Amino acid sequence: MIDKREHLISGNIFKLMLELSIPGIIRMFVISLYSFVDAIFVGKYVGSVALGAISVAYTFTLINNGIAVLVGIGSASVLSRAVGRNDQKTIDSIMGNVLLLTLLFSLIAMTIGLIFAPQLLTLVGAEGEMLHLGTSYLRIVYLGSIFVNFGQAANMVMRGEGRMGIAMLLMGISAVLNIILDAVFVIVLKKGLEGAAIATVISQIVLAICNFCYFAFFSKNVRFKHFKIQKNIVKETLSIGFSAILMQIFALLQQMITYSTLKKYGGEDQVILMGAFFRYLMLSFIPLWGISQGYQPFAGTNFGARKFERVKKGTFLFYGFGLFLSLIFWLVFLLMPEQVLGLFLENKELISSGRTNAMLALSLFPLSAIMIINLTLFQALGKAKYAGILVISRQFLLYVPAVLILPAFLGTRGIWISSPLVDTLIMILSVFIMIKLFKTELKTEDKPTSASS
């Protein structure tokens, strides 16, 4: 851990960016394979109604994702800053708290999900066959909540430790298994949407077991040592992770309102089309979230070690890398939108009718890179208030009114353009907060060493 700490606070920043970000990007691509591959198998081998069902059901799997990021991102932030200041007592308490917190929250989510799955899906306008299929999918996923949430949260802590390569490898094993099991359950055994859910849960169980074994037997410094809730660590973890779970909660609310409003103004076809577009949008965000995962241990550890100039320099390097990668996905979609949407849908007429709206929805996507790096900066430095402001403003104060108001004037197009308009405003707000933070919180530091840049 000491060697890793010294590497983070004194190594070449550009090389560190690549070393930390590339495994993070690969890892996030691997994570995306779960829903991405599920959508391809279901859309091609089960049908468009099933694709719509998995799209609306995915909205409520964000409850599990919220628990994972609440515990995982909060704990990773606490860990990286503890590493920066050589606080071994805090390091020794992290994993026990992660396990106990995920168990507690997952049991609550599993109970709610199993009982109220049909009612939840009704909120987004699911009915008939789509409601039936979505309910079956959700209940199977919620049965695996404990494994899903611990596996994801522990993997985030692994990244906070700076072990990006191992985190990527374990996630890769789970994702490859998911692809294999999707083929087995959906194509060979013809289990349909339920088969896709079973494949996902089994692969997540494998990930949870692998992550548990890493921290129990192989990690050099972050181990299961105290299976007891530490109030001070839990308070800081939940405070920092609160913005992350808010993002998941509001994303759930955002998708609920988006799908229900789309159905109101455009019918079930618009729901199916948006479901396909969301798959590519999620894929496009993967490099940005991967870069942010590499940025988090860099920023947190250097902040804990009071290397404030390195935090500033690194922030601008990560901006550039994020903008470069986001431009690639932006250009691919703008140049061939029909081919991209065709990965998920067979209905060429539906794809053609939604082409322009989908291109408008992705029109300002590259600006998201700056927004995501800034959000990660606030979380890594323990500035929960700033992170919360961004999340609440984006997904509740601005997006929800936009989706509800704009369609009254622009029809379904108003729903499609809400996201780029709101994200641009939030990017500008995040830059103002970042400038304030650099001027106030990161203005003095310990005397730099010769290797600090």
C-alpha cells in the first residue's frame, strides 16, 4: 500500500491517468455488457415487446445500483484519503463496514422488489405482456440483490485502493460468464427474458465470491479485520455516497417519467425506441465513468496527502481524455444512427422514424465529460454538498420539469431534447463550483517534492 501511495502522489500524472483510466474504462465496458448483451439477446431472440419490458424493468434495477454506489463510492473515497494520510485504523475498518451495510440495505431492497415489482412497473406505463415479462425479470434480479450489491460495492473499493487491473479482471470474468449464460438460457434453453435475468444473477454471484476472496485472502493491506459498524466511517461513507445514490434514485425517477410521458405522447413504439437508444447512450457513458473511476483514487489520495497542485493538473488532463473519448461515440452515432439502433431493433420503419430525435438527444454529449469529472472530484475530496447540488439540480430540479413541460409544445421531440439541454446547464454549474473549490480548498499544500509532477 505504501508503494501504491507513493506512486499515486509522485508518479507522472499523464502515465497515471492512462494506468488508472484504461482498466477503469475496460471494467465499465465489461459492466455495460450485462445490460447491453441482455438487450441484444432479448431483442433478437425473444422480441421487441420483451426488449421494451427489459428496458422498463432496468429502470428499477437502479435501486440495487444505488445501494452499490452508496456503499462502494463512499467507502472508496474514505479509503483513498485514508491511504493518502497513512491512516491504517480506518483502512482496517473499511471492508467490514462494506459487507454489513450492503447486507442491510440489500435485504430491504430485495423485500420491496419481490413484493411490489408489478406496481413499480405500472408506474412507467407497463401493461399486458410487457408488464408480465418485466415483473418476472425484476423478481429474479431482486432475488440476487445481496450478491449483486456486495460484488459491485467491493469492486469499487478495490478501485479506491488503486487496484484497477484486478478490479477489471474480476469484472471481466463475471461479464464473460454472463454472455455465455445468456446464450445458454435464452437461445439453447429458450427461457426468454427470465433466462437473461438468471444469467445476470449467476454471473453477479461469481463476482461477489471473487471479490470476497480477494479481500479475505489476497489484498496486502485492505482486509476483512473488523466485522463491526464503525459510526464515524459509516457517517462519512453515507455522506459521500449520498450523492451517488441520489443519482441512481433520480435516474430511476427520470426514466419512470420519461417512459410514461413517451407512452402518453407517442405510444408503445416510442418506449421501445427510447429503450434501444438508452442502450447506446449507456455504452457511450462507459468511457467517461471509467475515466472517473481512475480519477477518483488519484484525486482522493493526492488530496489526502495535501498535493493540491497535482489534483489541479490531473483534473485538466482527465478533462482532455474524457472529451477525446466522448467525441468518438458522438461521431459514430451521428454518422450511422440507423445501424446503431439496428443492433437492438428489427423494425426498420421505427428506426427511421426515430432517427432525428435520437441524433438530437446525443447532440451535446461530449460536454458530459466535464460534468462527470467534476462530480467525481467533489466525491473524491469528500465534498458531499457540492456533489449533491449537481445531482439534485440535474435529475430533479431541471430534467423532470423539462420532460413534463416541453412535450406540450414540441410533442415527443421535447422529451428527446430534454437531456442535452439540461446536461449543458449542469456542466456550466459544475465548472463554477470547481473554480470556487480550486480557489478556496486547494490553495495551500505541503512543500512539493522534486517528483511531484
